[in-house]
Amino acid sequence: MSRTNYSAYVAIKNKILEIFRTETFEKNKLPSEAALANRLGISLVTLRESLMMLALEGYITKRHGSGNYVHPSTLDYENRSYYFTEYIKRKGCQPSIKLLSQAWQPAEEEDAKILNLEPGEEVLVNRLMYLADGNPAVYTVMRVPAAYLIRRDVEHMSFRYIHVLIRDYMNRDVAHALNEYEPMVVQGELAEILQMEEGAAIDCSHQVFYDVADDPVVCNTHYFNPEYYRLRTLQNWDLGR
């Protein structure tokens, strides 16, 4: 599928999602594909491609001989939030980002292993705070291989969108990220940074971004203040059938 066609399918998918959010259907069964295609003014082929995208993302279930069924529970934004600022805003708080510090330093052994670097290779370490109404919500430690950067004025970017960093400052296209979560308790400096009591339980995420060549290009560690950010995921059971 070309990039142009993909963009067209995404636009149609978003129109369909808007229908899902504003209308209800008996037993959540959608109208026939012919009726939907006619309503949207598109071909059946185009509609079916868009519906397949929605099925893969868990918004609908397709059943041969029965039809397509929408799942209102999956429309909850908490299942679909890619950006911390978006999540915070939809929680009713004003989001902002504060760059706490930035330093060029030798990669630690674990980071070098994750990013396929030689021990001691230089990385740019950004320490960021995502704020909710001025309160600490997510504390992030970002490591970027210096050798991958095509420009070094990184402190002037907004840090709101990680793909902008990877695209504009590394000249690479982001493909996906892998996230590993673990529970922990906050102590010492971390408790102070998050303005939480020592011994409080939080979630921590170790995240690695990969480009389209499947090279690891950025690794992050996120520490979540549960008062402002809680993990919620969606499992598409149909993918395991």
C-alpha cells in the first residue's frame, strides 16, 4: 500500500470512527458494507480495507456470514493515547513539558547494549518532566546516540512528539516502540522529582524506539505518577485466533 493510499485509508477510518462515537447500533452490529460505502461515498474495496484496519486495531470484529460489530468500549481514549500530553489533556489537566537537564555523556553499559553502541560511545541524555496543571505526571530519561544526530541543537525542540526528534534531528523514520513495564517504589531523588512520598508505588516503563530498518535509535525510561497517569492497555483477542 503506498503512503498516499495509506493516508486515504486513515482518513476514511477516522470518519468511520466518528460515526461510531456519535451513533449507536442495535446489538452493536454495523449496517451492511454496501450501505456504509454508499454513505461515505467510497468503493466497497476501499471500505473493506479501512474496516480491516479497524479490525486489526480492535475497534470492530468481523464475522463471516454475520457482519461487522463495533466495540464502544474500545473507543475510550485511554486505550489509544500515544502521547503523554494528549493523555493529560484528556484527563482534564493542562499539559506542559519541562526540560530539566541535558548532557552529552558516555553511554552506560546497559544503554550501549540496547542501542547497539560500543561501550563509552557518546549519548545525549535528556531529562524531561511532563506536567499536569504544573504537577509532575511523568518523569522521562531519554538517551539518544550522538552518532545518529545530524544536528545538535536538540535543546530547542519541543519534545512533544518523539517522531519529530527522530525525523528532523536523526533523519530517520520511526517504525515502532517496544515497552517493558515494571512496578517499583520511589525513593530518594526520584521521590523528590515526582513530589511523592518515599515508598509510594509507581509504574516504570523501559521503552526503545526503532526505525524502519529496525535499528534502535532512542531509549527512554518513564516514571509515572499514578495520580496523573495510569497504564491501561487493549488486547485484541481476535489476533490470537
